[in-house]
Amino acid sequence: MSKEQSVNLLPYEMNILMAAMNSLSLRDETKLNKEYGSVSALYNKIYSAWEKTGEKVVTSPAQFDPSY
């Protein structure tokens, strides 16, 4: 049985995750890499999915309106 799951994300949600990963300190990234797996591999996977959306990079929270 596969443990892989699919999650539907909006482009701005992918941007939030990529921005969070880019803001990790080297220490935190190293710790995550050791405990859970490659942060850069996850970033690349999200970035690849984001590229397929054809969206522009969200640079400001004012550019999107999350529907909470």
C-alpha cells in the first residue's frame, strides 16, 4: 500500500510553501533534511507543479484573497 497522498493546492498556497522553505535557516534546513528528508526535493516538486499552473509568482499577500 502506497503512503503517497495527493493534495490540491492553489498557486498562492504553493507560493506560501516555497517562500517558507526559502526562508529556512541553514540549521533548520539541515535538521529537517536529517529528520524527514530533502527540503530541496520537496521544493522542486512543488515548484514543478506550480510551473504547470502558468501563474505569476505572488510577491505580496495583497495579490491574493484567501477564502477563509
